[in-house]
Amino acid sequence: MKWLTSWSFKNKAAVQIIVVMALVVGVLSYLNLPMEFLPEADNPSVTVTAIGPGYDAGSMESQVTAPLEKALSLTKGKREMFSTSGNGYARIDLMFDSKTNMKDAKKEVEQAVSQVQLPERVSPPFVVQFNTSMIPISWLTISFKEGMSAGEVDRAENLIISELQKIKGAGQVELTGKSAPSVTITADPDQLKQRGVPFQALMGVLQGRDLSASVGESTIEGATGNLKVTAKIKDLDMLKKLPVAPGVSLGDVAKVEQANSQESISRVGGKDVMMITVSKGANANAVAVGESVHETAERMNKEIPGAEVTVISSTSESVVHSVNSMMREVLLGALFATIVILLFLRNIRATLVTIVSIPLSLAITLYLLSISGVSLNVITLGGVAVAVGRLVDDSIVVIENIYRRLQKEKFSIQLIKDSTGEVATAITSSTLTTVAVFMPMGLLSGSLQAFLLPFALTVTYSLLASLLVAITVVPLLSAAFLKKTRMKEHQYSPRFTNFLRWNLNHKWLPLVIAGVLFFGSIGIYMSMPKGAIDSSNAENLTVTLEYPDETPTDKVVDEGKKLEKFLVEQNEPKWVSMSYGNSADAAKMGSVVSPTLVSYMIEMKKGENAENLIAKIKQQRDQYPGAELNAGALDFASGASATDVFVDVTGSDAEQLTAASVQVMEQIRSIEHVLKVKSNQEQKKPVFTFEVNPVEAQAQDIAMQLQGMLNPIPIGTLNMDNQISTVVLNPLIQPNTEKDLSGITIMTANGPAPVSSVAKLVKTEEASSYYHKDGKTYLRVTATVDPSQLSLVGAEIDKRMKELTLPGGVTLSVGGASAQQAEDFMDLGITALISIGIIYLIMVITFKTLRAPLAIMFSLPLAAIGAVLGLLISGVTPDFTAMFGALMLIGIVVTNAIVLLDRVKQNEERMSIREALLEAAGSRMRPILMTAIATICAMLPLIFGTSESGSIVSQSLAIVVIGGLSAATLLTLVIVPCIYELLFFRKSRRQRAAGGHDTDHDTAAERGRTSDHDTTAVI
């Protein structure tokens, strides 16, 4: 790398232009980089949903789910297929291999489901493939002033939706809580009987009454014209006058009313509203889309009189806050690193030369991220926050060596070049080893790669940029700033030299102590519970109130409004939204829920404690007997709970499945730190079945009659007030008892008769939901676990499931958070092993020997001691981010050992091994301490700051890196020399026996200082 330093001195003007250009393009890249919360990542799954109002769970399973599953069974790349069939809805989730192209998979699924013929009144299947870009950007509410006509409201809704869809970068625009205008006809049984009008006559009341038809073309008065017949029912009064029988109008036998029917209910602040959810498109700037949504809402309020469009929440604001918070931590880290350099060198000019690598490296990094198509998010900024302390490491080593030489020698350009050349190999090797840690992340698969690869690219770009700056720009600035600097010669610490000499003479003692500490720390780590990623700093909460499936919907809604009132009255929420029911728009996004579930989303006021509100909500459980009330932090980046462990029970015999699931639940309930256990088959719903005698009647005819009498029937549409209204005939009867059901009068071959005359009414208790796994029935037992004890509980559940004695044909599989955590840890473990191999290869190439790199690798177990000690002292539970920190340590801690042994190898050309070690430890102790302390101080803001949700840069990561680096730095200066001399013990022993260097008064440090005047050693 010396040629680059020489080139920079020969082309000073070019380097100056390149530096200015780098800073300019860095600033421009920062301004133009897409800003979003998380990097774009495909979830390797596709969801198919369908809505069938009025269909029970069993009918949805057999008539909707089963044919869809059959059509999807041969989908390419499909790993598993799960389905849920409930009252009025069906959902199928297809899990794919991580290497599957999800866009192609979605197209294949869409083609497959489009060929399936579904029953009447069931919506076409909706297919959705989830991506992090689908995380909502903004939530808006629409309300209208009283007095606006239904037509005006409809036109305003369409205009608002259209304008939001036109926003550059906007993706899905979902509307919930919309009211559809309708006209209801409720028959009066007494009037029907009195006037002799059959109920079926009302079904055809609109037939041929409201239409516009072309009847041909004719020449009239010499001109050709079209002929049309039109009839229009303009209002309810005209509808009431329509005849249903001779001398009898509709208004005589039925009540006709105008109403608004809602697919779903949306409320904010205790008031009915329409809720709009806006997500961004792929590669769009989340902040720009969020700002455009605000501008559009303000414009709509001005352009549409009577409409009020309000943006109640925007994640784009959270993105800006997250980016600004992370940038603040980056700047604080840079400030701390600067202070450390100034304290060690005690020279302002040398400090300024060193820290110039931070803005310049960041500018180059931002430009490289821009051309790589990587966005600015909490992951990439986390990479910068982690790397900022490391950015000055190469420059510190270079400037320290130049500074040290200038303390003893006269200034010259050649001295600057030679000083840079002395350490060029060391800093290149140490930078490449750190980069090597992140190279295997390209081998990871699925969402883990999508999240870690931007982080790895950010760190790689910044470190390579800092290396380039250290060997080109720093020498040039040193020549300019340090030319007339007079510095006092730096003195090595004789105490440390004597301490190291003693340890080299008694090397087995420090090695045994280090070994005991290492194996002790591993033992402690293995016994520590591994937790889920902490999400306690919640800005948004989700609350659910769910009743048993047999609960009437009116009661569910009323109780939901009661809880809503309680939430609105609390001090902590900024706003509370309530949603109930399924809608076509929600189904398009893969969201279908139970008809007895009410959901709430809460945004917290700034500074309010979310845990307090969660505790208050849980205290209300006694107020809702029979219901399940839960509250927790809302994570937009994930779906299911991060602390759920599930056991799937699969088999062909329903009774055996039920018995096995009971065994599983009993075993899990007895495990400590399990908060709740539930099964997907606990809820049952009464089902009343009419068993028809085929000899006496046709089942299809009876089914059609009962369906018409017990369910609302759409009988046509009317165009009133320029708006299409659906006309619905309400059910004739409302049976409240089994006796009422049996007594329903139907038409039979022998005339009117009770349905009980041709059918037997049977009551059974059936599951309110049906679950399939790869087309077969399965039961799922879900255990909610204490987040801090996730790994221990998951391991205990796995152990107990293996010990269970199961009925024949029944199998168990454990999954969920603990299984995913174990898989992620395994991926990181493999990545770490590959990284260690690459690092060792790089060092073998650098040192051209196997033994010196082996001594360097012994710094890795030293880091483990500090990492575990840091977690133990802080009381932080190790999670995935802590493991990621341990992976980073592999590349960071070997840097110090490389810098140390690089000097040793230089010294061995003129000294014995013992002298080389003592001199190198004395001369390289200052740059080693400077780089380590600068990195540690740069990461301090991550410990005391708040980590962003979804970020892999967290407090636990910072604790692991700081603890590991601290221990490795202190122990490297002692243990690595001991290991090195042990690897060359025969040569070292011969040298000491021949020269008696250990007892000479002319110490190695003095020899090193003297030799610096005479020669420049370059590897």
C-alpha cells in the first residue's frame, strides 16, 4: 500500500480535488438517499384470504379452504402450508424456501386461486406477499359534517382516495369503516297473513320496475334514432307504492327504510370515522411520502367543504426521529473519539489530522450506499454508529507512528512516507480482517440477509474508506500540519515492560488464569437465558378484546365501545383507534379476523410510560367476563408475538389429536416462566343441523327456503341521489329458541308445514375454527413466555415434548420464537466460523507464516471473557443483537494483536524474540490503547441512548462490544506475547541462552528507541 502514499504526495492537487468531490457527493447522497424505517425485505410467505359473510367455520373449511388448498398444493418452492377457517373467513399462509423468488411465487399463487370456483356470496380470493415496504406510513381519518347527502359523501371519499393514490411513491391505500348506502325492507308477518301475500312475493318487487333498456333503432321523421325504455324509482315513497299483489303495495305489508351498512367499524376518539392506511411503494422515500400525505390532507380540507381529513399518525415522523437519533449518536461517538486522541497525543494539530478521516470516510460511505441502492434507515445508520470509533483506528496508528518518529527525528517528507509504510501492512491487514467478518453475511438467506447485508455493506464501505484516507490523506495533512511541530519524546512505561517480562518468564500462570476465565465465562453464558429483542420503549400499543365465538355481535360491539371509553379517558394515549369486523380492503392486505374480536391501536404521548398503561388495561379484565383482554407493544416490523412458542400436533384422528393436545398443554403449564398456554381448539360454538329425510323432502329446496327466511337477501339496486343503493329484504323471522327453529313453516309437497315434519333438528358443539397444515388437520398449542427466559423455556418445552408418549399416528413439532431464535443463533455461529477462517487466511498471507496468526487468534477467547462479564455486570439478557455484537468482536479485537505482532516481526530483523516482544509492547501500547478507547467511547452513546424498534444496534450489542474489547485490549498486551513466545519457544530459549538478553541493563525498549534512529523496518 506504500505506492498509494507515494502517489498521493506526487499528486497533491488531485488528492485535494478528490477530497472536495468526496465531501460534496457525500452530502448530496445523504440528501437524496431514500429514507425509511427498515431496509426492504421480502417475507418468504404468501397469504390468501377470502370472506364469506354468513358462512360457518365448517362450511368455509369444506367449500372455500379445501378447494383453495388443493389448487395450491403443487406450488413451486412451497415449504409448508397453513390454513385457518373461521366464521365468515378463510386464510391460507404458504411458507417458501428462502431462495424462492417471491414475486414469481405470488404470480403462481394468483394464477392457481383464480381457477377455483367459490360458492355464492364468497369474495374472490385476495393474494398478498408481505414486504417491509408495506409497513404503513400514515393513518388518516375522514369525517363529514351532518347535512351532507350520501352522494356528496361518496364523491368526497372517492376524491380523497384518488388524490392519496396519486402521491409519488405511495403504495397501498386501504379504507376501512366505509358505509354503503342501502334500503332495508322488513316484512310485517301479521299484514302478510291478513292480506294473503306470500313472503316470496316481496323478493320480486323490483323485478322489471327500475331499468333502462334499448329496444332498437328506427327512422322517425326522416332521421334515424335509438329507442329506449326507462323506469326509475327516485325515492322511498315511490318504492313503497310498488305493487306486491293485486291491490296491495309494498308499504302496506312491510317497513321500508334507508340505512347505511358497514363492512367493518372504525372509530377514533370514541367517534365513528373512516380510517385510511397509506403505505409506501418499493424504493420510495418514506419521509417524502409522509410529507405528501400531510400536504394532501390539508389540501382536501380546503377543497371539499364539510369534509375533515386528519393525519392522526405517521411513521415517517418516527423515521425522521430514528435517523436523527442515530445520527446524534454517531456525532457524539465522533466527539468522544476526538477527545480520546487529544488526551493521548496532547497535540491539537495531530488530533485534527486524525479526525478528518471521520467526515471523509462517512462521505465516501454515503456515496457508495447510494450507488448500491441501499436506503438510509436504522440498520445502515446503526452500522455507521458501530463503525465510527473504528474509522479513526487506521489514522490513529498512522499519525501515532509519524508523531513518535517526529519526537526523535528531523522532519522530512521521506520520514512521513516511511512512517506510513511501517504500519501500512498492519492497518491493511487489520481492516481486511474486520471486513472479513461481514463478508459471509452475503451467504445468509431470507430476511436475516436482508437485514444484515445493508449493515455489513455500511461497515465494509466505511472501514475501507477509512483505510484509504489513512494511507493517502493523513500523510499529506501530517506533512502540512506537523512540519514545524516540536514534540517531547514519548517514554515507554518501564513498569509495564517489567510486568510483561515477568509474565514471559512465568507464562504458564497468565495462560492458566486466562484459560480459567475463558471456560468460566463460557459456562456462565451457557447458563444465561437468551431473551427476545427488547421492545419496552413502545410508542404504539395494540390492545385486543376477544369473546367466545358464540357471543352475539351486538354484545361484542357494545363491550368494545365500553373498553374504548376507558382507553380514551386515560392520560397516556395521544389517540385511540378501534376496529371491528372484516372488510374487502383489509382482506386485500391479508387481514381477516374473528367476528368476535375488537382491536385497538394506541399512540402514546411523548414521555408517557407504556408499561403503566398496559398494567391498567390488564386490571380491567374482571370487567369483561368471558372475554380475553390483552395489551402489548406494537411492532410494525413483525406479525406474531416475539415471545410465543408453539407446538403443532398433527395426525388423522380427531380424538387422538385432542387427547395429545391436552397432554401437551398439561406439560407446558407446569414449566416456570410460561405466562399463558392456549390451544386453537379450545373454543367451540353450538351448531344446529336440520337432518332432512330424503324420502320426504329435497334438502336443497329446504335449505334455500330457510336461507331466505333467516338471512338478509339482496333483491336489487336503486339509483337514488346519484348513488347506487342495495335493496335488502330482512329475514321474516328471528328464532330465539330451538322450539322456534323447529316450528318454522316451509312449503312442502303437501303444502305449508313445520320444518320439523320433514327434518330433525340436532344440536352439536363444533369448533369455531378449523386449522390445516399441508392440507391435514392439526392442533396448535401456543405458550406465551417471559421474554427474558425465552431460550431456557424453549429448550425445556422441546425436551418435554420429546419425552411424551403419544398415540399412534400423532406427531409433534416445536416452533415459534425459540425455534427461530435457535435458527438465527445457528446462522450467526456458522457465519462466525467462516469469518474466523477468512481472518486466519488473511493473516497467513500477511505474515507469511502459520504460527504468528495463530497467536493473534488467541485474542478471540479473551474477548469472550469481557463480553460475558459485561452482560453479567449490566444484568442485560443476551439476545440476537448481543450475538451479533459477538460476531463483530471477531473482527475488532484481532486488530490490536495484528498491530502488536506486526511490530514484533519488524523487530525480529534486529532483535531476539524476547526483546522484540518487549519493545513492540512498549511502542505499540499507546496506539493500541488509543484505538480501543476511541472505539469504546464512540459506542457509549448506544448504551445510554434508546435503541430504535427493529434495529440490530442495541444496548446489548454495545455492552458486548465494549466489554469484549476492553478485556481483549488489556489481556492482548500480555497473553498474545506469551502465546507467541510459546509457539517459538525453542528459538526464543536458544536466543536467551546465547545472549542473556533478559538480564541485560540495555533493555529491549531502549534498543528499540535506538534502532529507530538507524533504520526503518518495513515488512
